[in-house]
Amino acid sequence: MRRHRTGQPLRLLVVVCLALLANGCGANLTSVRDFAATSFDAAQYSQLVVAYVEAPTRLKRYEPPAQWPTLDRQASERQAQREQLLLRHKLVQEYMSALGQLAADGLPIYDNELDALGKAVQTAKFADQGEAAAFAAVSKLLVTAVTDRWRQGKLETLIEQSNAPFQVVVGGMVKVVEQGFSGDAAIERIALDNYYTTLQREGKDPAGLAALAEWREFRTNQLATHEQAIRNYVVVLKTIGQGHQKLYETRNQLSKAEVEADIQRYANRLKEAFNAVKGL
Amino acid sequence: MPPLTSDDAFALSKSFRDLSVAIGDYRFSHWDTLSAADRTTLQNEEWSLLNAASDMITKAVGLTLDESQAGAARLNGAAASAQKAVKTLNDVRKVITVATASVGLAAAIMSKDPGAIAKNAKAVFDAVTATA
């Protein structure tokens, strides 16, 4: 009886040690995986890039034919930018895929996309050299993670080494969407107002004016939805950047319950913002 | 002078956009007193300025503008002065002069020709000053 009583705490201690060891070898990190998965999905969203590239063509419906050669030139210039813009989305996707795999203690997957990304970095033109360097740094880390067969133990290394360039890449995306795409939408709104107000001033036929008013309302609503998508996607991108910054600041203690809860809050905020984009 | 940055290009885009709106406001608020030809002239300038704003966004997003020798502050100042002048003018001839000079400035910026930029920036200032 006496031996049995002293053996129980010992067995409990052994169980606790084994549990701790198991945790050290492969923590659950659900919130990190959740954050990475949601960021991956959000980075796939490329409709705003498409809308930006096609904006000059859309403006043709409002502008007189004399302006069309200018709009055609702009359309071709933007078409040439398309790959570079989508490349940023692809990089965030690939990075979040690797982050999620390491958090799950899996091997980052080598795929053709990663190979294509590396080649694209070599050929893409970046207006900002700092951004080009950041892009190359994140891309190189991803390749290292795959070729060196990184596992969860390297998660901290990935976050630590990639945070600075990752913030530059995401910051560039925020700037393009927040200033470029929203500026573009403002131009489209002015064009729409200019076109319909002029027609309505010149119009005499009541039925024609009524039809014009309906079309104007339809186009205005379409544009309002697009503007809302831009605002929501800015929140998405900023949350990805902030969430990764939090990962960086807490990289040494990712399995702590309070850190998990913090990261989960970013994942939830990201889901909410991205659902708002998708719901439009 | 420092090269134009993407922030400068975004700011220029907004200036051209605002100027286009100001000319449109003028056209609509003076609709009944303007001739059809003047309305068309003003509207053409509005479209040109709006497309210049769009060009600036394209540049800011993807292309380098660092060859430009003109300072962003001076360029922004020219576009802002033009917008202010249009808001206070009543004479359509003067509005057209300012609008035409501004379209010339936008085209010069796109051409990245430092001489043309300086010349057209001065033309905008001159047009605004002449209307004061």
C-alpha cells in the first residue's frame, strides 16, 4: 500500500514529462495554421488587380472616341504591369503555404509555382529597389525551407528571417490598393458623373431621361461595390501584415496559450475582413 | 531637383483629378450661358486631365519616374493653383486658358522631358497669374 502511494506521483511526473516532450517535438499551433490558411486564401483574391488593369477599357464607355488612343495606351501599359502585381499575391500565397506546413510540422511543398516565382523575381521590374530586394529575400527563404526540408523546429527561423522583407512586400501591396486602386475608382466615379450629368443636361425626352437615370444608378451601385471591396481588401492586407508582425514578436513562445489566443484574434479578424470582400 | 516618387505621382494624380472636377463644376454651373463649342472644349480638357490622373496612377504603381528632373512640390503647386483659379473664375476664356495649360503640363510630365515640364509648369503659373 505504501509503495503504491509513492509510485503514483512518480508515474504522473513521467506522464507530464512525456507530454511536455511531445509538445516540444510538435506543438499544435492551430492558430498559426489558421492564420496562414486564411492569409493564403486572401492572397488568392486577384479581382482588384484585374479591375485595375481593365479600368482604361471601362473608361471608354464614358469618354469620347478622341480619347480612346490614350486609353488604349494605358490599357497596354497596365497589362504589362499585371504579372508584377499578381506576383506579390503569389509570393504571399507561397509564403503562407510554407508557414502553415511548418506550423503543422509538415514539410513545405515544392511545386512548380515556387519555381516560377523564383524565375519571375529575376525578370520582374520593380519600381522600388527595396521592394525588389525584399521580394527576393522572401522567395529565397521559401526555396531554402523546401530544399533543406525544414520542419516545425524551423518555424521560428522562417518567421524571424522573413518578417522584415515580408512587411515590405505586404506594405507595397497595401500602398497599391489603398492609393492606386482607390484613386482609380475615384477617376471612374468622376468619369461616370461627367458622362451621365452631361447627357442628362442635354436630354429632352422624358422616357430617355428616365432610362438614363436607371443606368446611372446601376453603374453607380456597381462602382460603390467595387470601392467597398477595395476598402475591405486594404483591411485584409493590413491584418496579414499586423498578424505576421505579432508572429515575429512572439516567435519564441508560439505554443503559449495567450500567444495562441492573440494569433487566433488576427486569424479571426482576417477571416471577417476577407468574408466581407467575398460577400460583395 | 529630387526625382519624382510614387507618393509624388499619387499626389499629382489627385491634383489632376481635382482640377478635372473643378472644370466640370464650372461647366455645369455655367451651362446655360456657355456656347455648345465652349462646353465641348471644356469637357475635352476635363477628359484629358482625368486621363492624365489615370496615367499618374499607372506610373506610380509600376514605372519609375526618377528620370524626371522637375520637383514634385512645384508640379503639385502648379496643378493646385490652376484648380484654385478655376474655382474663382467666371470668364470661360480664362478657364479654357488655364485648363489647356494644365493639360500641356500633364502631357509634359508623361513625356519625362525636363525642359517641357519646366516650360509647361511655368505656362500654368502664367495662365493662373494672368487670370488673377
